[in-house]
Amino acid sequence: MNIEQFSPVALVVGVTEVIKRTGKVPHEFLPLVNLVLGVFFVFIMQSFLFSGSVLIQGIVTGLVAGGLYDTVKGTYSMVKK
């Protein structure tokens, strides 16, 4: 199994959730954590070659991860009622 088969979005969601549960980072900074982790994981998956496209892909990955988490959380809350 190659690292390219993993989705950086899933990694960002998972690592951000672990960071959130430790309580070390205030909730207001979690979107920034998503962005930094997105850039980090895309950088790793691009064989440690940094470019403008890696930065853009990382930012998009972080934003998608945050939106995905919020959407699933909101949907679960609606279904749970």
C-alpha cells in the first residue's frame, strides 16, 4: 500500500480531532490547525517538494477537512433528534 492511496483529508480530520480532544489548542484555532496540517500532509505526499500548487492543495485540503467534519456533525445531530 502506497502513501498516495491515503486521503490527506481523512488524515487532517483525524489528527485535528486528536488535537481537539487533548484540549491543548483552543477551538478558535482549529481551522488554522486544519490548514497547517493540510499543507503538511500534501507536502509529504508530494515527496517533500514544495511549490505553489502544494500550498494551494494543502489549503484546499484543510478547508475541505473542516467542512466535512462540520457537515457530518450537523447531519448526525439532525438525524439523532
